[in-house]
Amino acid sequence: MKVIFAGGNGYTPEFSGGVQSSTHHLAEQLIEHGHEASVLAALFGDGFFGFRARAKMKLLRQPAVIDSFPGYPVVRAWFPWEAARFAVEKMKPDVAVVQCHKSVPLGKALQAEGVPLVVYLRNVEFHELGGDLRELNSAHYIANSEFTARTYKREFGIDSTVLPPTINPALYSTPTTGEFVTFINPNEEKGFDLAVKIGAACPEIPFLFVESWKLDDDQRARIGETIAPFANIKLESRTNDMKTVYGRTRILLAPSKWEEAWGRVASEAHCSGIPVVGSRRGGLPEAIGSGGVVLDYDAPLADWVEAVRRLWNDRKEYERLSTAARAFSERAELDPERQFATFFALLDKAAQQRARRAA
């Protein structure tokens, strides 16, 4: 089967995040099982990679440019929905998996080319959809959490198969020196302000803030100014090897104030037996489960500090939650092969519907 993943955001190396990581893992699984995978994404055009892509597009006078940076074809265009026909002609997909930004215009453009759709609902930011999902007739839906499924059912009347973000444990499972309380993605919606307050209230505990969404110079400067008064808080640049982060992490801090659809970093940390202290927002409690402590985002600062300090100082409690975190990462719902079987069954169902219509 030929599968194209389509989204209105960027893709590695121009942009990285949970959606891109999960998509890459699914693409690798498809290839391992003898299928073909490709991606249709937005072109940002920044840096040397972006410059080469822009030059190639201009030289060839095409609506999009194709590269194989992640190990499979990626079709990049300024407006991916406008390049749907080009992508279909080049990749000849049997089915498309549409995700996140501009799902509606992308889905409509792909359906117009006769490509059946599976829509993967990965957040609850309805304004990013670019329209009403009910316009995508005959589409099948996957939601990354029970929270996401309930939210879209309430808003659009959509029934979804729940499939948490797929994770390759080999990329994240590592022994850890336990040097830091780690906070990944220092952005306001991820709870940056609260993370700083917690760190400031625990001067005896080292905190590591790690860039995930790429920070521009102004953002980096503001973060630097905010954490400068606190000798126990440091910022590190993003990395493609998260083992170098989790390998130094004792506790993962996830104080998000955003309605997280899931909380991929919690699942990643659990692979190494790292417990999570996180907020009760969206699907994040589902991701943390028994592998950590969940508090209301608006709980008193003292409650957050107490939860972090207890895990940092109470060896018995830490070992209990560390064991629970690792066990939670090994539950059936996160088994990669089981997840892939569910995912592929939905792709096959969508493709067969197309074949029946053609017959």
C-alpha cells in the first residue's frame, strides 16, 4: 500500500514536534512491513535546507519540491493543499492520512483527486482545521486520546478509533544519571511560567529546560532573561537524540496549561522509568496515568513544589513511581506492533471502500 501523510505544518528538518515524531515512526513501520510512505507538508524555506528547496522549486517551475531527508519522500509546498494534485501524481497514494493544520482544505483537495482519507485527530485546536470536518464525507477518524475522541464527538458528531501516539521505545529507553528535573518545550502554553516558579522555589534542585519547538532569537532571549536569576535552571537547545536528555533526567515536569490532546513527552519519559509531575489538562492525565503525579494547573505553587521535592528526596516513593512509569510504558495500548495493526486496518478499510466505489 502507498500511504501519504498530509499536514499543513512543516516537517523535519524544518520543523519538529510530537506530530512529526509520531508520523516518522508510522512511516518507518509502514516501510518495515513492505509498504510505501510519503509526506505532504508545508515548506518554510528557512536556512540552507530551505534555500535549496526554494531554488529547486523555482528552477523546476513546480508547485512543490520533493526531498528524501527522513528516508522517504517528502513533498513540500508553500500551501500544501494547493499541491495536492502534484503530490498525488508523483506519489500515487492509495490512502492519505491527514493531520492537524489545515486538515479540511487538505482533505478536500485529496478527496477531489480520488484519494480516500483517514484523519488523525492530534489536537483540539479547531481553528487550525481550516474548516468543518463534516465536509470530509466518507473519511475515517483516529483520535490520539479518549479526551480527543470525546471532544470531537461533542463538537462534530465524529466517531473515532482511539490510538495514542506511536513511540519506538528503542529511541527513548536509556539508563539515567538522574541529574535534573527536566521541562521540555519552554513555551507559555506548555507551562513555562509555572515551571520557572517551581524551579525558583527549589533552589537546591537542578532544572533543565530543553527546546523542542524551534525558538527564534527573541524567544530565546526572553527565556534567558527570565531564568537568569536562578542558578539552578539552565536552557539547552533542541536535539534529535532524546536519549541525551532522558539519560540525565530524574523527574519530567509537564505543567501544561494548554489542553493537551495527549502528552507525548510523558510516554517517552516512561520508557526509561522516569516519573512525570504534570497538569490535569486535556489528555495529559491519560498519558501520565500511574506513572507520575497529576495536579490541577491552578493548584497552589506549594503543591507543585511538594510533589517535585518528594520525588526528588524520597527514594522509596521515587522507586515506586519509577517502576510504575516503566510498567505503564509497556501496557498493551502502547505496544508498537499492536498500534500498527490497528492503524493499518483503518488504512486498509479506507482503501477498500475506494476500490468498491471504483468497481
